[in-house]
Amino acid sequence: MRGHSHVIKPLLDKEYPTVSHGRGVYLYDIEGKAYLDGCSGAVTANIGHGVQPVIDAMNEQAKKVCFTYRSQFTSEAAEALAAKLASWTPGDLDYVFFVNSGSEATETVMKIAIQYWQEQGRTTKNKVLSRWMSYHGITMGALSMSGHILRRKRFIPLLEEFPSIEPPYCYRCPFNSTYPSCGLLCANQLEQAIHRIGADHIAAFIAEPIIGASGGAVTPPPYYYQRIKEICERYNILFIADEVMTGNGRTGKPFGIDHWGVVPDLMALGKGMSAGYTPMAAAIASRRIIDIIAAGSKSIMSGHTFSANPQSAAVSLSVMQYIEDNQLITRAEERGIQLMAGLQALMQKHDIIGDVRGKGLLCGIEFVKNRTTKEPFSLNLHVTERLIEKAMQKGLLIYSASGGIDGQAGDAVLVAPPFVISEEEVNELLFILDQSIGEIEVELK
Ligand code: PLP
């Protein structure tokens, strides 16, 4: 927007293009420039832009009723959406508490976990352990769980130090070891943390199945979550999967944790759940947990004014239906294989690419000064920001995943286009990325 603007934007001294409309994997600004949405906004617009059945569902529900308060009414839309989610989730994750953002979803699962133990008289179990290099949201409870150094930094005195263990970051193993001879030291560290803190003080352990915004699609090795779940069960600690980014088909399976075949006790969803057509998110609990609360106080002590509003529920339901009708999870898997092969080819060409990783259409690229030593670039060089800017000038959107690695160094981006992307559009994405990385590489020499 030119001229004076009253909107507070991420960077107060920067001019942002004004969006005009979106179609498929493209966004257009008011000057008519097209942008290939290579990261689905913030890994959210999973079905692309301007999808007619979703717009129709939005209009149909708006004609009936947009808002009702959850303490007064349930709605057909909310009931149908919860049933649809329960049909996608693994195990007995059947109960859905609707909220409006990923941060609210992770805070709500945290509260449900604590309340689950309280209802059984175990009132000291109120910490939620997490990993460093993680992101669970920006509100204070969610930030307490987040091991994202840059985002925590300014608020440290107000935060609980819930991050307690190292991430499963094989590219730069925190234990200087290699899988499988490491014996999953990173997962075993959870047991040490439990011994140190005491299982009587721990309600749950939370993890993103694949680390997104704070590392760039950092994917744990095989059996990692099986070991985590074993440890949680041994010490009576609930396991929470934060599927806000990895859920709803993004990784080529309904949920990221499905790649490990583990059933969590609680799950947080957001982003792709509504594919950005409306703010919508969810805290999902297993039947066992809800049974305990139903037999006790009978009410989960949380809620937001807009929770479970029929308008957002109808929109989110139509998004999930569209994914099913068009087999878009399989599409994410297939296009993900093509994208990953393309990124690996770029790695052969560009020395500044240290690692490419991820699953399905959640791919990460980490950049390094020296591929042999893995020495990162100095943060003062702003490599990630420069690359994102360069790609945007050329009409490609990609997402920053740096700043969470150790707060000092580490440049990474996420490439995560909508599932509807075609083979040709993946090639176009790779072409612009290739050019952008090539130009940055020359600038850095
Ligand atoms: N959890 C994860 C894994 C996320 O990636 C995010 C956002 O990036 C959140 C939680 C917070 O979601 P929101 O930005 O909708 O509050």
C-alpha cells in the first residue's frame, strides 16, 4: 500500500505489496504482478486460493447463521466438522475443542493435560516439557513451551522454561553422533529430564512431529517418536503432537505423526485445517482424557468468544471435504517427491545449500557458508531475508525458518506450496528458486 497506512506490519519501515486476489497457487497484487505461493502463506493455504466449493459453503452458512456462542448452542457445522476430524485422527483422538489459532490450540491442549491430572488429584503435575528449536505459538503459554530463541528472547522473565531437551536435529546432531549408532540419544534425553524434574511435576511432553518454523522441516529419524511415546507412558506423562503445521495432509499423510505410527494423547491443529479461508484451529483429546474430565468437574476451563462458531466450522468442513474429494493428501505426497528431487538437484548445483529435508510438501533448505564444515553464515549477512526478498521480486514466495536454530546462526527456509500445485508449477517454483539462490551465492562470494 502506497502512502500513509494505519496497519501495523511485521517490519514498520518496509513497503508491502497490496494483494488483489488469488487463484490456485498464485496470488496477484494490485499492480497485476503474479506470485507463485511456494509456502502457502505461512504453510496454511493448503488447497490454494479461490476454491469455489469453499466459497459456496461460506456463502451458504452465512445465509443461515454466522455466529452463535458455544455456551448457548452447538451447530450442525461444528458437529459435522468434529466428526470429520475424528474420522481423520489416529486412535481414540475423538473429542474436539474448537479455537481460532494455532497458539490457542497449543495453550488449550496444555490446559487439558494439566486438568486431566488435577481431576485425578495429581495437582503437582503441571509442567509441559518441550524441545529447544521448537515453535508452539506466540501467546505466553504457547511461547513458554516454544524453544524458539529469537521469539522468546524479549519475554524471558515472563516465561516458564518448558523446553528441556535437545531437538532431533541429525544434520547438526547436538550429541555429535549419527543415527542409528546414536541409539536415539535425543529421545532418551527426555527420560533424563523427567528424572531431573520429577514425573510428579510433569503433565505432558509436546513436540511438532516435523520441526517447522524454527528449523526448516527438521525431520526426526525412524523410531524417534516410538521411543518418546514409550518414555511418556513409562512415567505417566501425556504425549502431545503439535500438528498445527504438519497436520491435515501437509506431509503426505493425514498427520505428521502418522509417519511414525504413534498415537498421541492430545493433538493441536490450525493453519491447514481451514487452509486460511477462515481463522480456525482445534485442540483434540483422546476419549480417555475426556472421560476423566466428564466424570469429574465436567468442564474444560478454557474457551474463546469465537470458539466453534458455525461460520468458521462450515468453511473448515468444506476444506476437509475438498481435500477428500480431490485426493489431495496423495497429491501432496506425489508432488512432494518431485519437489524434494528438485531440491536435491539444486543442492548439487549450489554449494551454499547444506541440507534439504522434509516430508510431503513440507520441505526445508538449510544454507551454510561451508558445506564440509557446516559453518553457518553470520546472522549479520541476513542470508534468509535476502533470499526471500530476491525470490519475491522474481514472483516466488518462500517462508523463513531461521532464528530458532540457536539464536546466533542458522539460515533456513520452508518450501511448502499448496497441495493443488501441478507438475509444471513445481518446475516453475524450482526454476525461480534456482535463479534466486544463484544470485545470492554470487553476492556472498
Ligand atoms: N504450532 C506450530 C507448530 C506452528 O508452526 C505455529 C505457527 O507457525 C503455531 C503453533 C502457532 O499458530 P498461530 O500462528 O496460528 O497462532
